[in-house]
Amino acid sequence: MKNKFYQYIQNLQDQIVAGLEAVEGKAKFREDIWERPEGGGGRTRVIENGNVIEKGGVNISAVHGKLPDSMQKLFNVGEADFFACGLSLVIHPKNPMAPTVHANWRYFEMYGDNGNVINSWFGGGQDLTPYYLFEEDAIHFHQTCKNACDKHNQEFYPKYKKQCDAYFWNAHRNEARGLGGLFFDYCKDTSDSELAEQTGNKMSMEDWYTFVTEVGNSFLQAYIPILERRKDLPFTQEQRTWQEIRRGRYVEFNLVHDKGTLFGLKTNGRIESILMSLPPNVQWVYDHHPEVGSQEEKLIKVLESPIDWI
């Protein structure tokens, strides 16, 4: 499974990069191949200073070795070997009317003393972070997520949408990072589970692979039409300032709460790849509040309480 999924994310990286470059028109992704001293490595692709994309990255990695102490505690296991691979992307458009997008799809294996797989699971998701609220964009993004989920299980979209809202909650600000999407983790083999048998939710690892790749394949369809609609809209310097203030909240979430960032930092991950998610221009303005009745305030009100978009 690990080889199959790693092959998939290599191909997906190529597809997503090609799709984004087609909209960008000017800048190209630069590739950086790196190796992790403890085992494995990755292929980072970053784009900067484009006409449409101010900064973005579409990264893949496959790392393996001894599970670090911090992760042993997290998973409540003793010494063990692990393998983890995934694709992670963040796109920060230049135009404040175009939303930031994040996505990640990953696979994890843990091994016993004899080298056999003792645990494995998939995880992932995709979410949208706008600076100005266009409800049709939110509906399109969520509908695309739901369509991908519904092909596998009608319960997946409401469940993973709710998990996304909970995960991307910036607790210290008491607001959502964005408009959500999907978030799923620890998707394990339940084909032998009695509970899964009773509830009709039996999923083999092959079933999970089919689901996760379905979601991955839907990404360009979810995001590109939104980027196309918003990339050339006029904007003011004040709106650009608002975008940079809101990007500050994005940075706060990634550095304080995000499990993927913390996992990378604790497993001696490649720092440049881990922090590629951070936008290039950000502001922190003391005690900033948007004008009452403004478009900026409208966004804040939506972020205070997650909405069912479809």
C-alpha cells in the first residue's frame, strides 16, 4: 500500500502543479529534492511572486525510521519503526478576493519488532480560507467535497465537514481559520470489525485508498474555478491590508495548533518544506476590529460560528 500511495501522490503533485501553473500564467514552480538524514526525503515544489499566486507550495515526502519519543507518547507505544508519506499544499493568491487553500493527503505505517505492519491509517482533507466572503465560492468548494464523499459513503461529508470545523478552530482567537471543507484522520481497516459490520461501515485499506484518492483527484475541480473567478477582481490597498491581517491568523493557527506542522518539527522534518505554508506578507495590528457593517465584519461573523453551506 505504501508504494501504491506514494506513486499516487507523485502523480497528483504533477497534476496539481500543472493545473495551477495554467492559471498563474507567469511564474513556475521550482523543484527542490531533499533527503532526511534519518531516512527518506521528499520533493518540494514552490512558486513565488506570480501574477496570480503570491506564494504557494505543493510538496510530497516519504520518511521512515525510528518513531521519535514525542510521537511514541502521542501514539502510546514503545520503540517502533514508522513510514509516513503524503502530499501537502498551500496556495496564497495575490488578490485579496481570492481565497487561500490548503490540502493534505497522507498515509502512515507502524512496524513491530519483526518488521510486520502493526498499524496503518490514512488521513487528509482540504479547506478554504477566504479574506472576503463569496457565498457561491463556499458552496462550490463544499459541494465538490460532498460529491467526492458521497461516492463512497453518504455519512462521510457531514462527519468530515464537522471534524474540519473542529480541527481548524483557532481556539485562542475563538474563531475558525476559514470556511472548512473536509478533515479525516486515523482511517483504519475495519473490514474485520463487528461494530463496522453492524453499522455497515466496513472499510478495508483498499477502500480507504479509493476514497482518499477520490478526494485528492477532486481538488483542482474544487479550487481552480474559484481562483479563476477572483484572480482579476479590482481591490484597494485597504483590502490588501485586511488580507495581510487575516493571514496573521493563518500563521498563528499553523504554528500553535496544526498537528502536521508540529509532527514535522518533532520528527526532524525539513524546515523549509514545513514552513512553506506561511504567507510572505503578513501584518499584526494591535487590537484591530473591522468597521461595523463592512464586508470585513461579514467574514468575521461567519468565522465565529461554522455554517452548513449545502
